[in-house]
Amino acid sequence: MANILTGRKKVIIPISAEEFYKDVVGMLKEHLPNAIQIHNENVRAIEKLEKQYLGNQDILAEKKRYDDSPINNTVVENHVHKVVNFKVGFMYGNPIEYSITNSKNTDDMSYLNAYFLDSNKASLDIEKAKDIYKYGVAYQLVLPKKSTEIEDIKSEAPFVLQNLPVEKTCMVYSNDIPNQKLFALVVSSKNNPNGIPQEYYNVFLPNRKIELDFNHNVVKDIPQIHKSIPIVEYCCNSERMGIIELIYLLQHTINHLNSSELDEIEEIINSFMIIKNQKIDDEDEFIKTWNKLKKHRLVVLNTGNPETPADIEMLNSKLDLESVNQYYERIKKALYDISGTPQSSGNVTSGGDTGQARLLGNGWESAQNQAQVDTTYLIQFERELVRKIIAICLKTPSCPLNKIKASDVSIKFNINMSNNLLVKSQALMNLRTINYPVKQALNAVGLTNDVDGVGNEWQQQIDSVQEQNQQQEQKNDVNAQ
């Protein structure tokens, strides 16, 4: 079986940021081979993970029968694909929401949301999420558009947003503490004068982009308007590990169980035949006769000795299928529990369980808890992207988005928190009857991810109702006098 994967290696080169920027071209020629070597190790792991996701899994190449039996079935029950797609849909199925965090009087947020809509960010995020959960990393490029490409700056984004292939992209860090980003590397291929494809290396730096050929000689050095590296690297844990690696061995075990069970079924069908007390003079002729009789499901055996009657039996061994199925269910449950993925089957809980127990048994609570962890990690990269976008907007002539900073933008993942809604609503009502603070109450019952936004709107509504009630009481008092 293939080696177990343990996350993508961070591409770190032994040089400080200060030393690197003193002589960028010289340092690239010296350290780029080391960075490419680490990147290529990651690429080999990425290719294995892609095969797992598509169902080209280890069982297809590695299953062997050591008894030389011709019966050697291979079955792939692709839970990996299902788990990855669930994570993508759960986290990014509803588009990320961007809103302003303070009371600034500006329309900048409406322009920012219009730009995200124009650049198809929601669909790009779904593809980006697939990379994150399959491979552990993802990359998104943001570059300014040319002024001639923009017809209406109020509705058309002044930037281009693009996902980059993980097998062609990496971020390179310094080995000083903290590991500072030095440059982003994108590998491309071009034909040389002889028509042979060769790799070229695009190095994205603050204020410039350098292209190097296969021998690491500079081909182009182009100034850029961006002051930071225009590529954002995403991951959802410090190990830079995707979800497939967590369940790699469990998936292999499920495939092996199913394949062996199919072997068992076929071996029963093709069991050896034992004929007792029957003399066979011509084996070849007997086999031909037997094959004819078997087609009509007819067997005729004669013997001249009543003390040793002729008999026929099938030689086979049977698995304890009940025990095998119990083991299979245990492995499958572990796979979904470890990945924080709910099981759609209703058989994972007993009939007497309450609604909440069924949710816990099916893994929805675990999925939401893991999603909150992932969200906390991913928001920092989304904010980095917003910072780069705002910087482009500020440099674009006539762009109306010019009053907010990245720190003014609230980023919310729209994860569905409506499970067990009745219980949560009742708990919320009970907390409010004892005047429990609105935001703390929302946070306690887990009804929404946007505790601040919903809490502020709710509190405003409460204040408005109280003000109306006070005004009505004052009117009543005046009328009573």
C-alpha cells in the first residue's frame, strides 16, 4: 500500500527576507532549485490524492490473491469523493457574506459585493474549496484590469480573480521567524525554438514579476503596481492537510472488505465439486457430459454397491458475513466521524433516540463544530484577499470604493445552523425571558454564525419596540390627566 500522506510541505528556503530582497535575482538563481524540489514533492502527493478522489484507489493495483486463485475482484466504494463534496457544499454552498463592521457612512460595501458578483467569486470559491479539502492548499490570484477593460467602474470589478492549479503553484517562505512570505511561484510550460516543451517559472513579488527559463535565467522582469504578492495561499490547518489524508486507510479498508466479500460470493458460485463413490473411466468424457447435464440442472449418479452410494457435494468455505458487516459498519462510521461528515443513512441511531441524539449520531453537530474551526482559519486568508482588492481599487482612477479598509469588512461563512431549530428557539426564548443579553443568548444556543449582525439587528428592534411602548405610555398618561 502507498505511503500515508501527512500534509503539504511548506516551501521554505534558508534565507532571511532582508537578505533576499537585497539581491532578488541572485537569490532566486541560488535558492529556486531547492524551492522547486520541495514543490515537486508536494505535486507527487497531490497527484495521489487526486486519484483517490476520482476513485482510482490503491485496491485496484495492489489487491493480490496469495493462493494464486484467479478470483481476484476489486471494488471501490468511493466515500472520499462524498466527504470532500460534503465539506465543499457545507462550507461554501452559500456564498460568503461581506458587510461593514462599523457605522461608516459609505456605499463601499455595495460596490465591493457588486465587484465580487462581477468576478464570479462565489463559483471560484467552490473550486477553491475543492482544492483545500482534497489537497490541503489552494491558491487565488488577483490582478488589476487594464483601464480599457472596464466600461462601468461602478458595477464592473477593476480586478481579475483567478484560481491557480495547485500542482503548478506554491508560496515560498523565509526560514526566519516568523516565516515571512518571499514570493509566489507559478510553473508554466512553453515550447523552445526546437518545439520541445520546457518549464518556465513565473515569480510574483511585491512591485514586480520575474520570469525565468528552465536554467533559471531571467527572461522578463516586469514592474507591477501591487505592493504585495498578488497570490493568496489558503489552507484550513497548520499541517496543510486535506480531508482525504485523514480517512485514507479507512477508505482502503472498506475497499478491501467489499472486494474480499465479492471474492467470497464468486468462490461459492465456482466451488469445487466432490463426487463420492463414483468410478470415472474417462475424465474428459465425464466433464463434457457433466457440463451438458449442468445446463439443464440435472445430475444422475449410479453405483453398483449399495453400501457406498454415489454422492456429490460442493467444497467451499464461508465467511461469517454478520461479523464482517459489523466490522464494515464500524469502519465506515469511523471514517465519517473522523472527517466530521454526517451520514445520510437513518440506521446509525436506534428508533428510540430523540431528535438531538439522531443529529449527534448522524454527525451534524460534529460537522458544525469542525466547520467553525475551519471558518476561523480561512477568514484570515479571505481578509488578505480583501486587502489586496481594496489596494487595487484605491489605485484605479474613478473607482468609488475608496473609504473602507480590510479591517472594516466583516466576513461571514453562511453555514447552515438550523438543525434542531425548535429546541434552539425554545432555549433562546427562555434565556430572553430572564433578560439574558441578546448576543450571548444567540452564541449559547448556536442558532447563527453571524452573532454580531443578527444580535445588533435584534437589539435595535428591541430598543425600537421599547421606545414605542414608552411613547405610548406617555400619551396614555397625558390623556389620563
